[in-house]
Amino acid sequence: MREAALWISGAAFAFLATAGAFLLLANLGTGPSERNLTPNPRPSESDPTLELTLNEDRLASLKALPGQELRVGVRNAGGEDISDIHLVLEVSSENTALSDARYYRKTIDELPARGFTTVPFYLDLSSPEITASGSPSALSPDPPRKIIEVRAMTPGGVSAIKTAIMPG
Amino acid sequence: MRWGWAALLAAALLLVGGCLHSSEETSIPPLPAAGEGVDPGLGPEAQPLSSGPGYKGSPSWSPQGSRIAFTVDGYVVDRPVGTGDTRRWTTKDFVAEEAEWTSDGSLVIFGVASGPAPTHEVSRSVYRARSGEGSLGIKEVATDVLAMSPGPGGEGLIVALQTSAYQSELAMLRDSGAVDRIYTSTVGGRVTGLSLSPDGRRAVLAVRVPGARTSFELHVFGLRAGTHRTIARLGEGLEIFGAPQWTKKGICYVVGKEEAPGGGGTEPLYDLHSVTPDSGVPESTPGVGEDFVASSIRVSPDGGRLAVIGRLNPKAPINLYVLDLAAQDFEAVTTNENMEIKTGPDDLAWSPGGKSIAIVARGILSEEPHVRAAPKEALLEDFYNLYEVPVGGPEAGR
């Protein structure tokens, strides 16, 4: 009888000690990561290793015509080479009722650490014809402005974004 | 055996210790709303309710105050007041001018189903939309509508209907859109705005009457008896801007007048006037100051305060003010720094509890392109966006 009690209490002790140790370890392990739990980064935040630049003087000289050249500057501010940088440039209207967005894509195969390059885009900045039955922009007293948004992404998750608002 | 119990006790202590956690109560903060923490140029209290491009207007809080509906480039959307996705209620070719909640799940929309935007002389329709009716399912419930207002107690809808070029009539609609009552007493003129009295028994109408020049009248319409009378006639060339607002201290309305000849401009100036239904004698609204230029007004849910968008004088920046009608206390609740606050008659709305006012504003337009390090959907002051402005006052603590 005494041996059985010893066996039972020994087994219970072993089980509880193991469970307690695991809980303690889990507790120690989660402490720092809970402190580090922050909300998802806001969309406006870009990875600091990739930088995009849009020349405002060049933007100011663009005309509402096809074939407008805009060079997008891309800088690798990090210490490692970045490969397969996908650039997506979107030209859209401030009037969100219009489905007139135009997309342009380019890829940079390799950008060395601390390197900089410019990528030319040839944009159609002409305004699409608006039918008489589909011009709700007449609600706004101002002509809708053009928006140029450039995103850079890599398969490794590095990204950057710049948005230019053109005068109406 | 003594060792066995000691071991059990130690293990239990270990278990309890393992379950305890110093930061157990720490909650993970929610994702910030677009632009949260960014002073939009309206003062530190103003918080954005929307972001991104689009010509926005006509904000309307849901009855529970948890969502806000508004127009964007003519179509209607709503979104949670906190964080959450925007929900579209109409197709993008819709031209809505106003949207009002009739319940937490349904909207009535004043406008036309497809463009182009109608002129002032063209009557609109009223459409009903329900959130649970699938994709963009709206139903036209009234045509030839000149103006609308939520019905007494927020139930149903009062609409002014055009019966001829210069004749109008009122009708009461249920939430379903079914006609509850058509008032046979016609109004000699074109109703341009209407709102209800605080007790919901009467409506005040702004009426453009026929004549060689612009001429406006104010009418009071008894919704039980179905009769109406004229309480004020404005001088020739004066017009009522937006819907008159029936407060606990009388009826307030914005009067527009052309600048005097030789004044160097054609921009109309607007004054805030008041009249009581019984006196019929309009006067400048006490408390706002004689140089004040009013643009749009909205009475608080309890009728005791008036939200006013305007300027302290013609050269001052546009701000949002709240007038406590009993105390005649006029207080600015925004501190405008290079923002354009929209001044349309429906571009401001009280929250149901009277604690906040929604307005629409954007930064001053630039002649030069400017570049932002953010996606267009996250931009605030570059486009007209909605802002919630907390206001103090007697209703704030309720």
C-alpha cells in the first residue's frame, strides 16, 4: 500500500514538475515578444533600405499628353545587394468614380548596396473621354487632379512607396 | 509520504507561478485609424474619419453613432467610426447629394441614379438602400423630390415633392419607402430645404416663390393638421441657403445676398438670421457677431445648439463654431491652419449624442506637384476628407 502511494505521488510529482517547467519556460519565452507586439505598420511606412525619389521639377513639367517621360530614382540604402525590385507605377484620377487608372511596370534585376539608379517610365497622362452619362465629377467645382503612385517591392518583402499629386 | 506531499505542493506552486504573468492585463492596442495622431490642420482634437482621394460630402452618423455614411464623387459609402472597411452602397455612376440613415441598417439617398449631375432646377429622386440586401441593391421610392428630412423621431422620411413648376406638396414616407401620408395642402413655390421642429410636429420650409427676381419665404407646416402658413418673406435678391434649422430658440437660417455694386467682387455674403414662428420678424442671430459670414448650419439633436461653419469676418479663415442658443455663447471648435473646410449645406453633421460634429476639409490646393511617402489611400489633407470634431456643451456628458 505504501509503495503504491509512493509510486502515485512520484508519478504525479514528475508530471506536474514537467508541466510546471514547460509553463515557466513558455512564460519566459513570451515575455519579450509580448512587449514587442505592436500594431501592423501603417501603410505609409516604407522599408528604410529601399528609397524612391520623384523629381518635383520634372513632375511640374509633365503635360496631360501621352509619352511623358518620368524617371523614378531608386536607392538601396542598405548594406546588402537587392535583387528583383519590381516597380509598379499607377496613374489615376482624384475622381474615384472614374475607372481610368493606367499601370506601368518595370523590374530592376540587381541594385548593389548603397547603389542608386533611375528607371524611365513613359506615361500617358491624357485624360480619358468622359461620356455625358458618367461625369459625376461635375459635383466637384475643381477639375480632378492626376495622382502618380509608385511602389517598389522585392520577393524578400522589402518595399517603398511614393505618391505624387499633380496640380489640376 | 511527507516527501510526496511536499513534492505535490511544490509542483502546484510551479503550476500557479507558470500561469501567472506580469503583463497578462496588457492589451494589444488596435491599429490606428488612417492619419491618427496627425494634426490635420483643424486643431489637435479633430480626428480623421476617412482618407484618400475623392470628393467627399454629406456626412451622416448612423442612429447608434457607430458608423458614418457620406458621398464620394457622387456614390455613397459608409464605414465604422473607428477602424474598419469602407462599404459602398451605390454604383459609381450614381449622383447622390445627401444620404440619411433611417435605421442602423438602411439609408435613404437623395439624388439621381446616374450622371450627369443635375442642376438646381431639376428635381431628384429618393432611393432606399439596406445593408443586408446584397450588392448595391437600391430602390427608388419617390420621384420629383425637391428636399427631404428624416421623419419625427428619426422614423420615416418627410419629402417635398414638385407638383408643378412653382408648386410643391409634402409627403410622409415610411422606412420601407411606402407613402404614409400625402398632404393635400400645396405650397405655392418651390421647396428648397426643410427640417423638423424639435418636437417633430411641424416642419419649416424654405420656399422659392415665383417672381421676376429671386424671392424666398419661410413656411411652417403642421404635420398633424396638414396646414401651413408663411412666417417670413425675404427681400428681393435674398435667398435662403440650405435647410432652415428649427432650434429651441426659434428657426435659424442662412441668408445669402449679393455684394453691393462696386464692392469689387461677386462673391455672395451670408448672414445667419433667426425668426420665431409666432413673431415672424427675422433678426440677426444673437451671439454670432455682426461681421460673421455664415455658410452652413445644423441644429444639435436636442435643439439647444447650432453648429455653424463660417468666418468671423470676411477675411478670417473658415472654422466650425458652436452656438449655445440659450447662453448665446459662440465658440470656435476648430483652429484652421491652411485648410479648406467645405461649406455645402449638408457638409456637417452632429453625432447622435451631440458629442461630435463631422465636417469635410482638405488642405489648400497647390499649384505645384507635391510628393508624399505614403500610398494615396492613406493621404488626408491632400483630398477632401471627413473629420470628427469633439464639442463640449450640455449634451457632451450624456
